[in-house]
Amino acid sequence: MRNISDVIEQYLKQVLKESQAEAIEIKRQDIAKRFECVPSQINYVINTRFTVEKGYLVESKRGGGGYIRIRRVILHEKQDVLASLMDILQDHPRLSEQLVENILIRLFEEGMLSEREVRLLYHLLSDEALGLHADDRHLIRRQQLLALMKLLSYH
Amino acid sequence: MRNISDVIEQYLKQVLKESQAEAIEIKRQDIAKRFECVPSQINYVINTRFTVEKGYLVESKRGGGGYIRIRRVILHEKQDVLASLMDILQDHPRLSEQLVENILIRLFEEGMLSEREVRLLYHLLSDEALGLHADDRHLIRRQQLLALMKLLSYH
DNA sequence: TAGTCAAAAGTCAAAGATGGTCAGAGGGTG
DNA sequence: CACCCTCTGACCATCTTTGACTTTTGACTA
């Protein structure tokens, strides 16, 4: 694998998958030691790979007996998924390509979009397609994503 | 061989052929070193020799663990349909909802989009979704439709 | 009970590692 | 000579890695 962050990401996802439970608890220090990196690297991995829009929930506690708990959120109701994604849109004034991609993939994982549809929509919403309108890009993405979700919420 | 670009092109195609996989991943820096040229020469080669029309798809990532991935794709057999639709886009400075609908339906009839995909795209490209930007609406529609056709031009 | 301390985890900004862009110089060919 | 490729390098954008400094928490102590 190319970089340590990807390796740690894979490792954590593997652990998550193997433990049947919906959540795993890790010690930041331990993971850092295992992969010979600084502890804050673990925060980086979590902040970039285990985000809310990707369907992960992370809690932690400091001090003695501290831990980081990573939970995979599985929402069974379409309306719940859409509602939570719309909240995320609310929370982000700027909608980067990265965030859009995460959201679309999430919709795929929740069974609401096909792989092809994700690819299709991603291209339409890409920086390249939207062009130079850097300022309006975010606005347009928001509106189109909202339109998409509205459409998906029927049926 | 005349110039370094041709040499690099041949080399990359060779590697692509030898690796049974449909894609190869390279490090720009490495290739540049191997052929003793500046890194941006690699971009030149890729931009001129590995285009979509020639049947290649290129993705990349910057930063630590960055890479350039070159993928061989099969071009869609209906290039003529796409070309004629692109001509239509050229001819219309303003892209009304109606025109968008016609184009999408045409793509459906040609078997390049499913009914659901048409519905989805139509909603995203509607006046309502694009919002108040009446001026830019046409521009954005054009760009997004072009992005769509570019995507549809290969499998 | 309040205060202190050590053991976690969190934050943030700088440095490092790649790839991308673009405009202008260089060169070959009709 | 004109034109079209090629080549180059300065500058930019993005992602990752690191480490110094901060905050939180529980246990222990006065």
C-alpha cells in the first residue's frame, strides 16, 4: 500500500468487519505503536476516512482508560439515510468534490444508487464539469444533491 | 524514435500490455527519472497520448502516496450518436429544459441511458434544481451534458 | 473534598511528498 | 518562413506526516 494512512484505514476496517459487533474500541497509542507512527496520525486517519457522511460515528475518551470507539452506522430506513445526509449538507457551507463523492458512495452502500449512477452523478458534479464557477460550484452542488435526494425519497 | 514523448508513450503502453490488468499505476517522478526528463513531460505525454478518445482513462492522486493510474477502456460503439448530440449542444446557445429532455430521451432510445437515469438526470438539470441562476443555467447544463457524454463514450 | 499528577486523546500548523498547470522557448517539417 | 509539436521550469494544489502544545479524565493524596 502506498501510504501509512491507507494501511491503517484498511486495518481498522478489517477489525471492524471481523468483530461482529457494530463498534470497535481502540487505544490510539497502541495503533500508533503497531504501525510505527505518531499518535496524531491516527486522528488524521479517523478524520479523513471515518467521517459521518461515510457512515461512521466516532466517540472517544481521554485520560486513564481512554479509548477511541468507531461505530459503523447502518440506517435501515431510506428516510433516515436521506435525512442524515441532508443534515450533512447543512453542516458544510462548501461542498468539495471529496464530500460529494463520499455522499454518493454512501447512497450506493445504502442501496439507493447503482454503481453506474454514482459514477454518472459524480462526473456531473465534478469540478471539471461545473467549470470555473468556483464560487457557485458549492451552491449548485447543494441544490442538485437536494434535488437528487428529494427524488430518491419518493419510492 | 524521434522524441522522448514517443518513447515514454511506447513504454507506458508496453507496461500496460504486459501487466494483464486493465490498469497500471505509476509514479510521475519515477518515470521522469527513468527517462531523464522533467516531471511535467509525463503530463504532456498523458494529455496528448492517453485521452478518452484514444481509449484511455487517467486518474491521479497528489500528496504522499500519490500516483497516476492509466486505464484502458473500450469505446462505446455509438460515437456517432454522441457526436451528433454534441453538435446540437454547440448549435444552441440556450439549453432549455425541453432541449435537455429531448437529448436525454434520445440517449435512452439509443440504449445509452436507462429510464431511471433519464429521470434522475432530468431532475438534476431542471430549472428548479439549478435554481435562480437563470444566466448560468444554460452554461452549466451544457457543461454537465458534455461531461455526461464524455462518460458515456466508453464502457 | 479539593488539589495534584500522570495518562490518555485532541488540535493545529509546518514540513514533506506528490501530481497539475501554463506560458514560453525550442525544433522539426511542409 | 510558418506552424505545430515538444520540452522546460516556475508556480500551484492537494494529501500526508510530524511534533509541539492543549485538554480531559481518573486516581491518588493532603
